Amino acid sequence: MGKYANHEEFGVNAPINYREDTTSESFLNGMSAIAPSGMKPRQTRAKKFEEKTDFKASARWHRNFDLAMFGGSDIGTADFESRQMGLEGKINGVKRIPDTRRR
């Protein structure tokens, strides 16, 4: 069975997890792992990465996933940001599943 029981649970949890997990630290850790020896990623790029993974980016990411997997069944293409806000507003009725990859 998957991590989420249904698509609504996915829509409420996954974009929030995406925003919480796309931090400058996660960027630096990932880039450091693949950087050639003696080189390290720039702090300024990590900051820009984190700035570009805000609510709009997570809503766009969810919309693109929804289009690819379900043909746009959940939040559609028109005004997807406000629909994402509506989904996240349902969080009290949907089980919150934090990302377990965090350490």
C-alpha cells in the first residue's frame, strides 16, 4: 500500500512536505554528496533554492503531478493555487503524514 490512502490525503500532505523538506540544508547536503572532491556548493545557491520552493512552487508541483497521474482530476489547471489552499485547509479532516525521510 502507498504512503497515502487516497488522493485527497496526498493533496493535503505532499505539497506541505515538499515545502518543509526543500530547505537550503537539504540542497547543500544533496549537492555536497555529488560534488567533486575539494569542491562544495555555494551558500547563495542554496538560499535561492529554498526561496523558489514556496507555496506557489508546491502548488504547481501538485498540479503537475495531478495532471500526469489523474488527468487534472483534483485541482485542475484554472486557479490551482486557491484550490491548493482549499485542500490544505482540509488538513483538520485529513490525517497529517509528515515526511519520514527527515533525520
